[in-house]
Amino acid sequence: MKAWLLKDFGLDNLQLGETQTPQPKAGELLVKVGAVSLNFRDKAIVDGIYEPHLVPKPLIPVSDAAGTVVAIGAGVTRFKVGDRVNSHLYSRWLDGEPGPSEPDYCFGSPLPGGLAEYMIIHQDSAVGAPANMSDEEAATLPIAALTAWYALVDFGAIQPGQTVLVQGTGGVSIFAVQIATALGAKVIATSSSDENLHAVKRLGAVAGINYRSTPNWADEVLKLTEGKGVDLLLDVAGGNGINQSVAATKASGRIAQIGFLTGQTVELNLMPLIFRQTTIRGIAVAPRSSFDRMNVFLAEHDIRPVIDHVYPFEQAREAYEHLAKGAFGKVVIKVS
């Protein structure tokens, strides 16, 4: 089969080649990949800054895929040939809280990912793809949508009328605006682009803050919330900006720490955190059970993924470059 193979770190070392088509073992599905979507994790793996010690070489990258089951191994009961399925990043995290070894069983590293004509998914870690979405749309769900869902619902327990701040306009952030709005929350978005802020308002955000022109954006958040701060803040930036996130969150509020775009290490001022009694939780996607619940919600509220661009399979490198430059919504690669 054709597959993109990461032979060493660096985008130049991601090369299109041929490798053996895998065969499903007991409990496994052979999936003909229709499309994959890129996340910051995928770029960080190629760049060698995401758990580099876990990355096998050569690696078929990209965790998030949608496709059609074309063969099944012995004992498969959850799916049949012809069913459309999604991959689920944490292949063994099915319900409840994560176990200590979940990162050892992730698609796109260390397990082979979806940037190939076929991939193996165990029946327990596959999720039925939404019937009302194309493969290109469904491929956006496993990390971006599910991370937003878990932060808002499982962790944030957001209720109608509460206020949520969403940083940025990438894949997770756009889904967060859509889902939080559907939950009845008031959404404030931050971005360095006024154009993107106008776009997220069309998706339901009630206010937007340009953090370039308003570097002390937490002060603006307090103005918008009668001095209280937001109930939940989704932090995708990381770095020392976490201190502004604490300041922008209400007393006893919650911060979902999702990303590390500006840095993996922080200098955290503990006194505001302690006095405001803020809860910060790292969010690394969600169990499969959350994926199933999310898909029901997306269908009920007719939430459609926002896709910035779809690239053909042969232009996978260009898709990575697009992601690196910044996208509004998701960057997708059509595989078949």
C-alpha cells in the first residue's frame, strides 16, 4: 500500500513510499482510509518535540482518520465490513479516567497512524463515523472535537448561561465555540486576527479579543464579565500566559490546559492561583465513551466541522506546512 513514512525527524524526512498492507488479527478491523486531519500533535511528532523517545522509525503518522471497514479479524462483533469508522487517539482508553500507560497506545505514534491507504484499528477503539458527515468531516473529530467536548462537558460541566473563554481559532478552539454555544454558554474568543474573531462570532461567540492589540487581555475579559472572570477557560497557548488565564477565570473557576503552542514550561505565580482557588487540569482528549456521547450531541445540534482546506494525499507535506502557518479550523488530507 502507499503510505507516508517518517524516517527521521523533520518534514523533509516525511516521504511517500510503499509498505506492506497490514492484515487484521483477532478483534481488529482493516480500514480503508478515506481522510485524515492534522493536529498540532502531528506536527510536533514530525518536528521531534512530542515524546520523541516513543516515536518508532519509520512511522506512518497522523492519529485522526475516518474510513470504511474492508476486512475483519476473528471475533469481531462491534463492526462489519462496509461500516464507516473513526480512529480514537487513545486506543485503550475506553471509559472513566485514563490509565498511566495510555500514551504508549496512541495512533500516529507510537502505533501506526492513518496517513496511508489502510490502517488497523481494534474494534474496541473504533467509533462509528457520523452518518451525516463525509470522511473529510468525520476525520476532524477524534482529537479536535473530542478534546473540546471533554473540556466543556466532562471536565467543565458547562451549564446554560455560564461563560467560557476559548483561546485561538485552531481546530480544538473552533469546535469549542460551536459546542459551548450549543450548550447555551456565552463564549469569549481570543485571537491575533480580527478577521478570525469576526468568523468565530458568526459561529456563536459573543465577544472577541485581539491579544496582539490587547496584550493584557485578561483585563478585557474582566470588563466583559462584570469583574468576575469566566467559569471555564480553554488554554491552548501554554507558556507563561497561564498567569493571565488564572486572572481571567472567576474565583473557583476552571482552566482546561490543552496546548503548549508558546511553550511547554511555565513560571506560574502561585498566589493568585491559591487565593482564587482555581482548578487547572491537563486535557489530553477523552475516552471512547465520551466520543460516542459527543457524536449524538453533534447530530442533535447539527454541528458541522469547519474545514480550512482539504489536500490530496500526494500533498501531505503541504498540509503540514499549512498547519504550521496557522489555519482557521481543520486541515484535512483526502486519502481515497
